[in-house]
Amino acid sequence: MPRPIRAVISLGALAHNLERARAHAGNAGLWAVVKANAYGHGLRRAASALAGADGYALLDFEEAITLRRAGVQKPILLLEGFFNAQDLALVCEHRLTPVVHSMAQIEMLAGTPLAAPIDAYLKINSGMNRLGFTLDDVRPAWNALEANPQVRRVTLMTHFADADGASGVEAQLAWFEEIVAPFPGAPRSLANSAALLRFPETRADWVRPGIMLYGCSPFADRSAIELELEPAMTLESEIIDVQRLAPGERVGYGFSYEAAGEMTVGVVACGYADGYPRHAPSGTPVLVGGVRTRSVGRVSMDMICVDLSGFAGAGIGSRVTLWGRGLPADEVAASAGTLSYELLCALAPRVPVIEAP
């Protein structure tokens, strides 16, 4: 028999979450962000379930070409654009829309003949200081794109650094408006998941939801349930052995957990080689047979241990939910001092994936 761990991907949850994003987007076009193998959910699988989106946003040419070869005809946005002049042949051939964030890219575009005009997004650095043009260089960039006959339509975009936090978007939005004031009427794309859910004024012409499509909350203080989102990935396994400990006995590497009294420990077929966070401490929530319990001891490469004290009937073969349906990935991530993004993206290739309606 195969090892009992598996990831169950709910296509219905993906479609539901897309509708929740639509409900917040108003009349804006919607890019479904499917980068990083659709946040670990499988690119083609997720793109199919998210077919109601107006386009797909990702990073890698390989992923973009995969979608085209799968028959996807909708627009595809390259969030980091192209990396050298040779990439532009692929941009043109596969009808991709690159994000342009540097003068080097503009020079490549000007110096490379294309078989047909392309659309482009012009990225504005509104204070995150990661990628994009600032007040001093945006006009030359805009003028160069507008003057290039190979560029058909230019959309202005930015990215918010703290739409999920205390700073919000006010300062960045004001700075963006100042930077793009010379270009009235140009289409705009601003909102990620957090901005879309929290700041209706950021809808603009195109929104770019990511994490909410996969059923997780971008906020530390608002759960996915509150946001009416459904988990798209459930990581499941089983108990493969049981240990009964006397007071003072310890569990796992480093003897990091000591039993305060008699306790029963279940050994679960899941570890950091499967994508479970190695740094998750004792006390991280787990479901056994749908009932909440906690991890004990360090996470191993292939196993974790869970507290079965007081569980009637739990033993070898009992189903365990590591995150997903009934146990939000956000909660597990918070216990491990990370984000649900990391948990989902870290799902290991060795974990079998099962599709569910």
C-alpha cells in the first residue's frame, strides 16, 4: 500500500473563492494569480477551476507556455516581465503581457523586432521599493512605451506593501496618484487580495487576487471563514503507530517534549520532506478523526507526533488533517511562525494529489 499522506484539492472551493473575489471586484477585470504552480495547487488544475477569471497572472515563461499548450486563450500577465531580449520572441508567440519595471526592459523592447504588437504593464514603485519606476523616471518610461509601435496598450500598476496591516494603502495610493497624474485615463491595476477585500477604492480597472483564491486569509485578524472563503487544499494522512508514555518520558529529536503525566502519542506519516513546516512547535493544532488535538515534539523529515490522550478509539489508521478542511492553513502557519502562503507553496512533489469536486 502507498504511504497514506495525500493532498486533496477542491476544485469547487477554487471556483467558490473566485466568485468571492468577483463579488468584491465590481466591474474590474480579474487576473487570477496562479504563480508558483498555483500556490502549490497545480497550475493546470487551478487554471481550469478558475476559468471564470479574465486572465491569469504568473511569473515563469514555462508556466505561461504550459497554459497556452493546454488550450488557454485568455490573457496571461508576466508579473516580472521578461529577463532578456530573447524572451520577447516567446512573449510575442504566446501572446503574453509583460510587466515592464526597468529601463533595461524598455531598451530591450525598443531594440528587438516583434512579429506583432504586444500589451504591457508599466510598474510604478509607490513606496515598496522592490520593482518599478519612481517619480523621476516614470515619464521617460511611459513616453518610450507610448512611442514604441510594437506596444499596443499600456496599463499602469503598483503593488501594496501593507494592505493587510496597520499602514493600509492610503500613503502608497496617494503617491501612486501623484506619480501617474500626467497619464489621465490610462487603465490601472492595483489591488492584491488584501486590498481587494479591505479597500474598495483600489479596484481600478484590473484586480490581482492571489491567496484568497486558495481559501486563505491575507489578514492576521480576519479568518478565511469570516471572509467566506473555502480551503482549496487539505493535507491529510494517518496515524501509523502509537506510543504510550509514562510521566517524564520524552518525544522525538532533542527530547524536546516531556510527558507531564501518562499520555498516548500517535505517530503521523507526515514530515518536513512532505512540506510540513519543520519549525512548527509542540502545540501546533492537528485534527485526528475530525477532533482537534496538538503536535508534540519536533517535526521529523517523515513523521510528526500528536497527542492522543483522551481520544477514544483513535489509533493506527485514524485519519489526520494537517491543514485544510476543518483546520485553516492560516492557523497552522501562525503556530509555526509563518504564513499560509509558505505552507501551500511548500507542498512536496512526493505527496500524491487527489482532485475533489
